[in-house]
Amino acid sequence: MSKAYVAAVAAATVLAVGGVTACGASDDSGKDGGRSGVSDGGGRKSGAGAADSGDSVDSAESELAEAMRNLSRVVSATGPVICWNQNAEGGWRAAAFDAGLGKRVATFSEKPLLPRLAEIARSVGGVDARVGNLCGEGQYGDHPGEAGVSPVSPDGRRVAVEVDTDDRDSEWHVGWLDLVTGKFTDITKASEKKGYSPEKHSDQTPGFAPDGSLWFLRDSQEYVSADKSGRLSQHPISEACAGERRRDTVFYRPVKSAAVTCPRVIHPSGKFAASPTTVAVGLYTVDGFDLSVLGPRIDRLSDDPDVGALTNQVVVRDDGDLRGCVPMSWISAADLLCQGSSNDFFIIRVDVSKARDDLDAMHTVEVGVRREVAPATENKIFSVAVAKDRRSIYIASSQSGEDADVKLYRASLTTPGEPEELGPLPQGVGDDFVLRGNFQTGDFQ
């Protein structure tokens, strides 16, 4: 591996922005199989091409540096970011636009990373190795467009890799790919024990926390993290998701050293979350949410209590009538963005002192609408994102309900009014697209 290559990669990784910077992108970019390959778990180089031709090395380095710059611009963009799968080419792609969707700021493709991922999969006997999508992979209305952990380390140098097998019951591997050295660190393999009492594990859903540690689910039961040296720590699991936890979910979020394993809207303080639920009010039911304290913890998913923790339930009453509210994002420490039952969006003010887990919490709290954001519509909503400055939201919707008819709108979170139509999906955006949500604030350390 040339010194010029290492220097180019090291310089480019400095472009990392926050906890989700040069994500899969910075790694993926710029390599076309021409430079030295990834290392196996022991650091042995598996590729050979980098030293074969000065021209090919220069070309690979140039492509990598340019892709890293593009990824940095994608991550730091203040306008909407759209991700989609490249079904024909493989991998995923992300594109960033200016706030008005008039100009494409940068585009990143995972395609250049795929040969390296294939090498990693073969090195551990897997069938597929992948890096998580920068925008997340959740469907709208579930945990929309946002992963709980980042596919890239905060310094932009490492990306989280999951190696799959054909059988969920066999050993899956997780680790990270170092973008500067090209080495793949197999955390699962490093955890194996041999001898009289051998020990093997199956790990999945890796991602980085804001402190740079790699988190993952071990043996479908425990959440574990590895620091840069590979030292492991087991983490407790918040009880807040009891009763609604989905064992097959890829979503979890590190909050104050614990794993919150359902797609809740976590308060910036990291002390409680708003979780959608159906609330009974007299003879009626309406979409509302629980204010659930995240404090009570368990060690393993099998330790889930039969009954969830006590919570306060919140409903919205507007001009005397109940109004459905599915919590979307905390806009501030007191203001919560809701999606209504008719695809309307509005902001409510929440008294956070109501988040308790004692008997006094077992009652329903009614709140009013503080500000309208977008009126009701019969259009199908495909994806929603909060702008980075938290002053507007982007809505992808379709009048016909078909992908080909999707248009993007921008609605102000500060000034009531009709959402502004920005135009159709930009040319080149594929099916199964998702907006990068920016729903969650706070690193919860």
C-alpha cells in the first residue's frame, strides 16, 4: 500500500461530520479493486493490486479522495438527503441537495466498496458482508429513515461491517473496516474461546455510538460494545420497550450506556421517551403516546417483564375534540412534532415532569396544539425528515400513491402556512428511497 494512498485516506477521514459522517461513503468511495485489499481478522492482506501499476494506484486514490469529499458534503448538507438501493449495480446510494432541492450538492455510491466487502465475507466463511445505509432502512411509520447506531465511527475512519450466513442459527460476524489501513477487525472471531470449554458467538446489527465504541447484538440476547482495542463491555437493556419489543428488529439506540431497543422518540435529556400507543378516553380511543422512563433495566432480552413499566399517557385535544398524535421528533426540550391521523403535522407542548414510573403516573394527560405545521392530506406519505436546523420538515408524498408520482414538500416548523412544493424526486433517485430523518437529537453519553 503506497504512502500516498494512506495519506489521502487519512486526510479525507478528517472530513467526518458528527457521528454519521463519512459513513459507508467515505470508505466505499474510490476503490475499484486496484489497491491492496482488506485484511482478514489477523491483518493479512488479501488483495494485491495496489503495487502493480502506478497509474491504477493514482486513479484509485483520486477516486477515493473525491468520494470522501462527496460523502462529507452529503453528511454535512443542510438540505434534504435521499438514500436508495441500487438494485442493478448493488449497494446503496445517497444524494444531498440544497435546501430548495434546486441543486444536487453531492452523491455517494457504495458500489466501490462491494469488492472489499465480498473479500471480508469470504475470509470468515460468510455469504454476504454489508455496511448499513447512511439514512437507515426503516419504513415510514415504523422507525422512519433513521438507524439507532451509526454505520461509521465519529472520526470517519472505521465503518461497521456485518457478515451474514445463510442460516440465522449459525455464526454471524461483526467488526469494523479501517479505512486508512484497509484492515478488517473481526470482533466476533476475536471473542472465540478454545480448549476444554470452547465458546463461540453469533453477532449482528453493528453500529457506532458517539464515543466511538462498536455496539452489536450478541446471540440474539445481549447488547455488547467493543472499544478500539477490542475490549468488550456488556450493556443493560431498557425495560421501556416491554410489550412492544420486536426481537427481529435492527433498531436500537445507546442511551447512557444502555440499549433502547424500540423506535421511540427519545427526549434530548435521555431520561424518557415518547412511544405511540392507542389511548382510551371515556368511550373513545385515539392515537396518543406514552411518556416512558428509560431507567429500569434488564440484562438479556429473555428477561423481559410480563408487564411493562407504569407510564403517563398523553392525548391531544384541539378545540374540544380529540386529535390523533403519533410522536415524530422532539423539536426542543418541550416541543414535540406529531403526525395526525389525517397525515397532518403539528407541534404540541409537553410538560416533561409528567414522565414518571410510579402509581401517580397512571393517568391520562391532555395537551393542546401549539402550532400547525402541515394540513391534512389524502396523499400517501412516503418519507419525512426534519431539517438539520430543526426549523422545517421535508415530506415526500404522492397523490396517486405511486413512486413515480412522488413530490417533495417543505413545511416550516416556526411559521404556520401551506407546505412549499419543491418538485418531483430528482432524476436518478431509485425506488425504495428514504429521506435521512434527523429525528433524534442528543448523544446521550
